[in-house]
Amino acid sequence: MRPSIHHIAIAVRDMDAALALYGEALGLEVSARREVPEEGVEIAFLPAGDGEIELIRPLDTANSVARFLEKRGEGLHHICLKVANLEEALERLRRAGVRTIGEPRTSAAGTRYIFLHPLSTRGVLIELYEER
């Protein structure tokens, strides 16, 4: 199975204002909105075609999303690719010299994921996502 776009994440400062644009003005419906304390963010998912747009807002000023907003402002944060086998994908990427940010993690829902360092991916933060 080839990777497919799972979601495109957009960092925002004000979730309600972002939802007014993406939800109300663009006509996308919110499928989920919740805080993820272990990541220090609030997220909202809006299905769009075969993938989703993920709005991501920091819950505090010290996490990586808050630092991203401070440095770059609102906008594209990362692209998430769904892969069939995370370990196989990582093996291919490591052979190609791609660096990761940390080790694979598992979400509360059982999804395994890891981020690829943007210095190895032409400036784009990429998340690999394996559903179980």
C-alpha cells in the first residue's frame, strides 16, 4: 500500500476563529474537537475528500506548536501520511538518511506515529501514521 494523506495540520492561535473560517465559511464540518493534554494541544478535524484538515492550537506557551506559531505564525504545520507498516517505512527512510524526531509513539486511540525532521524532508514537517 502506498502512503496516502491522512491529514494536513494547520497551526492556529484561536480555534473558534479558525473554525469560523474552515467550518462556516468554507463549508467543512467538524468531525471531532478535543484537547490532547499529553501533546499540549487542542485539535479539530474537518474531513475534506479522502483526508482531513486538522486545526491545532497550543494549550500552553511552552510546547512545540506554540514555538512554531511564535516563529512562523499561523499556517501549515505538518502533513500526515498514513502508512500500512510504520517499521517498514522507517527502515526505508533511515536507509535514505532521513532523520526522525524522537521514537514512534502510540496515541490513546492506539495509533502509532512519528515525525520526520524537516531538515531531512526539504523543510516540511511530516508525520507518519499507522492505524491499528
